[in-house]
Amino acid sequence: MTAKIELAFRPGVITEIEIEDQNLLFYAGQSKAAVEDSQEHLVLSALNSPISSPRLKEIIKPYDNILIIIDDFTRPTPTAVILPEILKQVHVAGVSRSEVKILVAAGTHRPMSDDELAIKLGKEIHGKYQVFNHDYLAGPFVDLGHTKSGIPVEVNELVTKADIRLAVGNVVPHTSAGWGGGSKIILPGVCSYKTTEMMHIRAVLNQPLLDVPGKRNTQTRHEMDDIAAKVGLDFIVNTVLDDGGNILKVFAGHFVEAHKEACIFAEKMQIIPIPALADILIVSANPCHFDFWQGLKPYIYGHLGVRKDGIIIFLLDGTEGLCGDAPTHEETFRNYLLWSFEDQKSAVECGEVEDLIGIHATIQHAQVRNRVKKTICVSRNITPEDMKVLGFESASSVQEALEMAYEILGRGAKVGVIPYGGETLVKPVSSDKQ
């Protein structure tokens, strides 16, 4: 018997793969939760029952200056559903529209276009409130000293001037912080280059890469929480979504305690048990499908599901090429991608690298790329030349890539499939490391 499996390069762009039943080891689709409430009601319920925090109407005073910090278009957070419910409570508390600002926590990413903002914010919000794109190069920033470990804290001036700081985000696995969401909206979301580069390079040099995703108790998360406390992040609204972008549950309240609860729930939804590590892993980068700067995350997560010296077949739509989401880092990205981890680390320690944010990504790539025998990339937009820059081979289809893998590992190779790799982790049921 043959299993026919659909895979998405990105939402609405589908391909198909056929795998013999005797070869298919696992299909790691995300768990589904039975959700009967409307998306809006899930948001409202969380706002009315915040975790370790008073409700917004008890926090906000009339005439307060309110800053709502949101993530950008590379994140699937349903901001257009969440913001209207938050703003209703803000205005009921006596705050006028003119006293509300929205800041896009772009981190190292490019600014959002007006068309992207219209989708992200929704018709109720777009054009009716002051909206700012954070620029981690230009600022202006306010110096708030250092964290306990010595990271300089420079934060967007809008954050420090606000009376109340609210943040909207989504909880998914992350390569440096363990989980997204929570205080990550502050660091790196609205911090300066200096603060952001220090966080990124420490994360990649001081933490074992494959041990971080899916864990909240990480060095980087502690730094993020430290900076959010220093800034005074007053309230978060974080979602956990299914693979269709629908809200499963909303967590509102204190930026640490509410986030902890969100991570516990996300673990149940997004960490999928598998019987064993695959010989061949087929993983789609979706929803991190924009470029390899984003796609690096699902590529790293994929290594948790394939044995050492196995083969990864990596689907990446790549409409923005290798680094379109973070164009200021593309030169560094291209220059160092094929350097070894040891050589890149040495270059950083010798002070030879100016762009520490750019090289942090190539260091992550170096830590996993040679763990497998081969990576075969199937992309609608990444060129074969750029695949060579990544150290990948290319195939015109997933089926062709699978045949290439069988030629190397044999027809009896066991195949695993992760259809939503950007927000899925897998974990073998056996505790034995393979």
C-alpha cells in the first residue's frame, strides 16, 4: 500500500508525495483541540481572567499613554482578532484613541509595508491609530543600563515614554529562547542593535542548539525576562494556534506567569511523540516559508526527528530568497554559511566579525548541517546556486528528492514527515539518544 501525503510550501500552495506504507515511520501532524468558542470570545475570556495580574481596566487610568507592541508579518499571531478586544477595554478605561500607539516589534526584520499592516491590523484598526515600525538600527533608544549578566539594555524610546505597555504575541518553538512569545516581544523585538546582537551571539555560543527548542528554562529566556522587567512590561496577550492559524487558547496577564502557562499548553499541542528517529525526514518550512533566514528554524527543528547521518528533504517556498526578511545581514549570511562552527566562533572571538546578528544564524546552520549525510532542498523560489551557498542539493519535486535519498540509504529506509515544520517539534518516545 502507498500513502499519499499533501504538503504545503506555504498556505494555499500544495504538493504531494507518495510513500510506501512499509517505509513511512511517522507523520507528525499537530494535535487538534476541540474549540467551540469564537476566536473573539477566547480573547475576551482571557482578558477577563488574566493570570497573576489585575484586569486591564484595573491597570489603566484615564489619560494614560498606552503602547501596544505587536509582532510582524513573519509571525502568524491573529493580531486583527486580538487588538479590537484589547482596545475596547482600553477605551472603556477612559483612554482616547489619540493616547494609543501601536509599535511593530520587528526585531532584526525589515519594516512592514502599509499593505502588510492592513492585513496584520485589520480594517477596524488600520489607519485609525498611530502605528510605528521599530528600527533596531535607527532608534531613538533609551539606555536602561545592563542586565545582571552584563547585556546593555537599549530600548525603543516609545516603550520608555508609555505609561502602560501591552504586548501581543504567539507561542511557538524557538531556537534561542526555547519558546516564542512573552518577553521576547521586548528583546529582541524593540531593542537596539547593540542589545540585540549581544543576545543573539551569546545564545548561539553558550547554549547547545538542539537542547533549546521547546524549553522555557533557557539562558536566553532569562535575559529576555530580565529586560522586560527592567522596561516594565505591564501585560501580555499570547495565543497558541493550530496549524491552520486558528486560536486554540489565549493566555493574558503577567509576562512571565501567563507565558509559562502558555508554554505548558503549547508543549501539548506542538511537541509530537514519534516512535523513533527517521532515516529520511521530509519537513516543510511552513509557516516560516518566506526565506531561509526564517526557514532556518524549521530546518533546525527537523534535526530532532532524523538520525545522525540520515537525510533531510527540506521544502522551502522562499519568495524572499535567502535573507529577504533581514536584508542588512545578507552579505554576512552568504559569506559565512559554509564555514565550520569552530572557524566562525574563532572569527567572532578574534573580533573579525562586525555583524554578530548575521553570523549568529550561520553559526546555528553550521552546528546542524553536517549532522546529516545530505540535505535535499525542494523550493519554488530558491535558486540552485543559492542552495549550493547553503550546502544543500536541489530537487525539482519532493518525490524526486525521496528517490535520491533512497538511492543513498537504500529502499528500506524509514521516512518521517513533518508537514508544519516551522511550529512543530518531535520527540522520540524512547529516551535513548540516537
